[in-house]
Amino acid sequence: MSLEIFTLTNEIRKFKNNTTEQSWRKADALSYSNDYIAVLRIDSSNRAGGKSIKRGKMWSIIVDIKKSFEELPHWTALRAYYMDDLKLTPVERGELKGKYGIRFYNMSKDPTEEIVLKILKFIFGN
């Protein structure tokens, strides 16, 4: 797993730099489902980062949870690597209220479907 997580985190690192892009994403296009989740939408915030990505954007992979995945080894490894920059949190408002978001914080660029699929395939092993 160490080589896999190293490869994935290097790919994710390409979406972080010193300043945050002034853009926003809300896309329903990605189709991904397994025994644990169904992806409903990919969002990113439009928060300006200025000189530091510490105020950068948040990625949200909005999912419908079918069964808990928080004990899966690759999820726990990714959480340990990113610590407070990766969380699973409930959606609290909008049309997807009651669903959950796999959230990456302090990002500077919007996620692509390719990187989201790489993350999901890493977590769920498919």
C-alpha cells in the first residue's frame, strides 16, 4: 500500500500550489458506485486563497453512503496521511442535504474527474 499511497498523494499534490484558482465546480457527470457509496456530485468551493492555500478551496465528493467505509484500510491510510485536510462530513444544506461529502481541504485547483476516480479506486480497491 505504501507505493500506492505515495503515487496517489503525488497526483493530488499537483492540485496544490501557493495560490488558489478563482474557479468553482459543481458537476453531476461522474458515474461511480460500489457496495459502499454512490457518487452524486463533485463540488469545489470558490474561496479565494490569496497568498496561501491555507484559505484555499475545498473539494467535495458528494456521496450516498450504502454502508460504512471508515474502517477500510486505504481510507484510514489516506486519512492518516492528510489528517485534518481529509474528512467525511454530512451535507447540511441544499438539495443534497442528508448525504455525505468526502472533503479535501486546502486545495488550490478544482478536482478533475480523473483525480476523483483515482482517489475512489484507491479507497475502495477497484
